[in-house]
Amino acid sequence: MDTPAQLGYRMPAEWEPHAGTWFTWPRPEGISFPDKYDSVPPVYAALIKHLVQAEEVHINVWHAEMEQWVRGLLEKEKTPLARVHFHHFPAYEPWCRDHGPIFLVRERDGQHERAVVDWGYNAWGNKYPPFDLDDAVPQHVARLRGLPLFSPGIVMEGGALEVNGRGTVLTTESCLLHPNRNPQLNKAQIEQHLKDYLGATNILWLGDGIVGDDTDGHVDDLTRFVSPNTVVTVIEEDPSDANHSLLQDNLCRLRSMKDETGRPLRVVELPMPGLVEYEGQRLPASYANFYIANGIVLVPTYRHANDARALDILQREFPDRRVIGVDSMELIWGLGSFHCISQQEPA
């Protein structure tokens, strides 16, 4: 059977036009926000209020009862519902970037066509069972949209992949080479899957993820493409901070990397928000976990002096979009932020 790459498909960059954004609504019974669930839905409402001005929003919910509850909450937060669509696609936890569909696009005979990749999902190395319902979400979405579905048969999360839409993929050794994902595959075999199923030609490897990240080092907390040849990458300026040396290592690697055309990457440094803790636990707070939507960029903020610096840097890199900071201090207790809970559907 032909691979998506052989059929002309590619994974588009996040800044390319969206048909909408997908979320999976967190359950009160879930394990992602222990003892703090009530403070999380208002963060979703704030994000959705911004997004509905730019594009459609799709929300996976457990059942009709949850849909009614979410509708009520969004109305209470004065979030317009005309562009919000609910789908009874149940999942245990809300991390739609990782369990949701990865959409592909191609141009064929003058037609713009889409497809879905259904990577295997095992809750970051079987850390948080059960996850069978979460793993099934891409199949539900492909059926809803009537799109071809490709199943590579290996474990992969959306937060572990960063693409420029032209053939380059950024990822991390600490995640993709971890034995809790695909122990049967070596580095070259994993690269081949990325080429076959994302239309990639150029795979770039960073090292470790930030401290406190339970995904074993997702790239969307580290380094993000903001244009085909430019990345922003987080650095920790305090040499005594545990993130300092590992982020310097990634910075060194990026400075020697080239895009799919052989051009050196343009590397822009983004600060970190310092030490963010709750109940003695270090949380993986990073400004790199922003989400790019039609006309806007939603950036997590952490009540830190570097919030304004990070927003200014990103606004310079996205001159044609409005960069909006939204407080993520409640959400980050779940060990993820805006990019982790969202998944773009290309137009």
C-alpha cells in the first residue's frame, strides 16, 4: 500500500490556513488536574473566546450531559457559541495535541485534499492508563470528515513533532528514542516513518526536554517553527537552573542545523518563565507552548517578568498576527499548556 508521502500528502505548518481547532474537554473525573479541576475550564473558555473570532472550534466531549455543562460554562464566560461544535468522542484526558488527529494535505488535479494520520497513543509510555478511548479519537474525526485514514502502527504524539510544512521535522531524542514508545525501532526506522507519513525529507534531532515534562521531552516546549526557515527556542538565563545546560545543548544543535534546502536555520532565543512550582513540584512552564491560529497566536503566560519579553519577541516574529498572552498558571498544573490541549485542522 502506498504511503502518504508517495501519494503526495504532507503535514502543513501550523501557520497555514485552518478550518478549525480541536479540543478534548477535560473530565472532572480525570487525573490531569488533581484537586484543581474547577480552575481549568475558565482557561479553556478564555482561549475559545479568542479562537472563535478567528476560526471554528471543535470540542470532544464524553456525552450529551457534558456537552450541556460545557455550553453553560462557555455562555457564563460570555464566549460566543455560533462557531463552537461539539462531538461525542469520549477520551479520558484532554491532551488533544497528542491523542488527536494529525491532518495531512495535498494538491491533486487542481483539488485540495486532506487525510488523517492515526498514530498509536499510549499515554507517553503507558504512564496513565487507560487510554484506549483517547487512542480512538483520530478514527472518529476521520469518519466524521470522510477522510482517508493512515495508520502507521507505531506510537507517536503530536507534541513530539514540529514541522515547517516544507519537509523539515524537528523532534527530540529523549522522546522518540525512549524505549517506552517504540522499542522495536531504531533511529533510522523512526525517521523513515516520519518521512513516509508526514511527507518529510529532513529530520532534525534535539536532545532533552525541559525539567518537569512527563512526556519525556516534547519538542513543543522547546523549539517551534515560526516561518519555514526560522525557529524560536527557549533558553534559561540562570546558570544554576536545571534547564540551563540542556537548553544550551539544544541551542548549539540548532545553530548547526539546516532546513530542507540546505540553508542554516535562523534561530531566535525566547526566555523561560523561571521556576514555576505547585505543591513542591516543578512544572514544565514554557513560552514555546504557544498555539498559532488564523490571524492570532495564543501564548501561555506565567505571572513572571519575562511574560512581556516573550510576547514582544513573538509579536516581532508574527508581524501579521495578533499575539495574545493568556494566563496558564492553572492549566500548567496538568503538565501542559495551550499547544498541548489543541490540534489544528487545516483548511
